[in-house]
Amino acid sequence: MGPSKEGVLNILLALWLSLAAHAHQSVMTKIATLNEIEAYAPMVFHNHLLWLGRVDYSQRKSVHWIEIRTPDGETLLGKQLISHSVERLYPFDKDRILVMGKAYTSAGWVTYYSTVRSCCGAIAVETHAVPSTFQVEEFAGTPELLFFNETGERSVVAANAAGYGLLPIQVSGPGQMQLVGDALWILERRSVFFGDENIARVDLKTMKVERAFSDPRKGLSNLIALNDGSALATAEYHGEKLLLLNSQDYATQTEVPIRGTHPRAVAEWGRCLLVASEYPHRISVVSRATETPEVIFEFELDYYASDLPNIKKITVDPETGSVFLRSSVVPDLGQETFNSVYRFSSSLWIPACEVTN
């Protein structure tokens, strides 16, 4: 005797649910295997392209280059050697990125920045040396006004067509920066130990420096400005929190708990912020659609911990919501880890985060 009509319906329902679950499953796809030793995590999604910084240590002299890939990250469109190390990548203008790095010359270590454009199958690079009196690492600004942090001088170097000069400010261990209107926001590292940070806001009209927090925070390493300029976001590694600062009134702050893990990198997509965490590895999706931001999805990635030992960078395709993760670690002796770039894809969180007209 065959199954009853009700039994057939139950089987079909179970099959449909299985197919639906499969259609919505989260997928991790390895895009690139990197060197075992990676001190930096240069990666940015810009102008409908994924840009990666790469290095080859096997030669007598290290070789550095930029890879330009399709929006899914899987197809290499081109690569370009860079004459200095490739440490950090930033959006620069509509179709260019900016690359920060260093090279050893007869005058000693010199910092460089290069702008890179990819168009019509060709890659154009312009490289500029920062005066050797400055040793800088991070960039913020516009093509007309560039800012570079200067840790040794406890200040920021401003550069324009007239040249380079230090801002008359004092910020301890200036790190990552974001320019929002007439304010330069700086991640302030108060000591050599991770876990003693603040956010400094510099009014570029008056050069007044104010601190966002009355007490130091416990592990800030990434600072982003939201696309509409309304707020700054950073993850507090040891505090297990996402912090949001109103760009017009930094005293207006929001703390979103990211419990049970250590958040490090932050990216924005639509009405949400995506937070990449470690130990255990996780992506947390924080919705800003309501008055009080909250975690609405969590995706556990601990299975990939050996390939993504330290998730230092997260970037997102603004059109599709594809999330790219990059690790960076100098392993301990005997530690078996492999740095990688992964693409995370999931249809679960997109509808809750996309902006509707």
C-alpha cells in the first residue's frame, strides 16, 4: 500500500522546507590563500571591484603587488607591481584607491602612497614619497587635502598642493582616521599595549581636540564613518561591544553588546553594520533600522579559524551584500594557521538590511 495523501503532502512539505533551507544557507568561499606570515590585511571593495594587496617573501627582496578582482572576488582581472610595501588600501576618489606602504632607500626607510586606477583593461599607478622627516601609516581625506598620522610627533600631517605640514595638535599614538565634514576623527592609542584607546575629534577650523570617552576603551582597532556621515562606528575587542558615536555630538553614544566573542572589524551595508569577531569567529549583523540598534543575525565561522586566524578586515559589495573577510597574523612557533581571503554569502540578512524607497 502506498503512502496516504496526507503522507505525500508531508513529504512534499519536508522537501520544500529542505530546498528553502538550502537556498538560504550561508556559504563561505575561499577567494585567495595568502602567506603564512601576514602583518597587514590590505583589502577594499571600491568602484565595483575587490582590491587586494599581496606580497611574496620567497624572493631575495620582497615583491608587492595589487590584485584587482571581479565583484565576487573569484576572477583576477589584473595585477600591478607596487614599488613599496602594500600595507593599507583606502577608497580615494570615484575610481581610484590609495595604497600606503614603505620602502628602504639610500636615505633609509621612506613612506610612500600610491593611487591606483583600473580602467578599460589598463592599470595606472602614481607613486608619491612622503618627506622622510615623517613616518606615517594611515590615510584619511580627499584628493585635495590628505591627512596622514604621525605617531612619533603625536600629531597628523596634512598635505595639499602647497606641501606637507604638521597640525598643531597633540594626540597620543594617532592611528586610523576618518574625515567627516570639518572634523577629523582619530583612533588614539594611549600606550603600546592593546586595550588602552580613545577616539579624538579634531575641529579642523579651530584645531580643538576633544576625547569621545572619559575613560579609555578596551581594544579599539578599526574606525569607520557611516556613509551618510551621521555617526562613527568602532568595535571594542575586549569589551565585546560595537560603539556608535553621533558625528555632531559625540556625547550621544550607543553601545551594542556583541556577547561571547571578540569583535574587531566593522563594515556598513544598507541599514546594518556587520561586525567580524574572533574567538569564537563570528559575523554579527547589527540593525540600525530601529531607535535602539541590536544584533539581528549571528553567523558562526569558527570552523574556518585555521584559515582565518585573525579576522583583521571586513569589506562589503554595496550592491550584492557579499562580505569579504581577510586574516592577518604572524603565527607562533609550531602554530598551524593559514591566512586567507573568504567571501561570505547569505540571503538571510539581506532583506532586513536593504534600504527601500
